[in-house]
Amino acid sequence: MPRALLASLIAFVVAMVVAGITMFVIRGGGRDAESGMGPCTPGSTSPFSCIPHLKAEDLVAALKKRGFKCFEPGGSRGCKLEIGETEFHVGVEIAEGGISGLSASLWIRADEEPTEGGIALLRWVAGVPFAHDRESADEVDAWLVKQIAEQKTVQVTIAGYEYRLERKPGLTDRKSVGLSIQENWG
């Protein structure tokens, strides 16, 4: 399959995945303009904090519905989607049924740059904590797009969440662009 056609197919599939999951988050209960993580369940005394109002298994179910294959490594869910030579990974850290951390990575050939579809997935994951906080979602989105364009490995705190974007060479002929989101402990 020609590369241009494959890139278009990847962009289309990821756009459909992102659109479907975004509707899930918007309908499924996001958050008001809160800053940072809170208790995983109402009245919890757990030391863990979670993204308010979002349930981990609901997010995992939405990913599965969009074609991701998910597995359970310990207290988290790993979800993977392969399209051609590109792999998309989403990690959901779970505490008391809530989302205590998120990660996403895009594995591509070493001689390629991320496609629009791959960047769309990273942008969607970056915005999950702010489904009902457009200002913070726009701030995260602008930061992420700039860092990807500048090919940086960076860390920042936005609205109480610690974001880390990394570029890593692969072990063979592949490389990754990864994003992680967790509570800001600072």
C-alpha cells in the first residue's frame, strides 16, 4: 500500500476514534473548571487522587469500542491499536475505579514524523482531564502542538496536572512520541 494512502487511512481511523471517544467524555461526565485531581470516589480516604468524574472502565470501554485491544497489567489498563506500521498505545492507571494517570504513545518508523492522526490521539488524551473546561483544554492543546512541532522532550504543570512529552528512539527501526499525565506532586 503506498505511504500516502496509508497515512490518509491512519489519519481517518484515528480521527474517527478520537471523535467517538470525545463524545463519550462529553456525554459521560467531565468536570467543571476544577484544577487538578481529587478523590477517586466520594468520601475516599485513599492516598490516590483521580481525574474527577471520570471512571476508568468507561474510558477503556470507549477505547475498545473504537478498535483498541486492551489488557490488564496490574492496577492499570493498556490499550493498543495497530494501523499498518503505526501503533497507538493508551495507558489508564486505575485507583478505586477512577483514573489516577493517563499515558499515550505513538510508535512510528524511525524515518517518519507523527501523522495528523497520531497527533490527534495525543491531543485527545491530553484533553481528557478537561472535558468541560475549554480554557484549560485549549491551553494544554496549544502547549502540546508546539512541543511536538519543536520535537521536544519537556514537562509542565497545567491546571494541577503534570504533563510530560517524550521522544524516544526505538530499539530497532522505530521511534515513539509519548505523553503522560499525572497529579502534580510539587
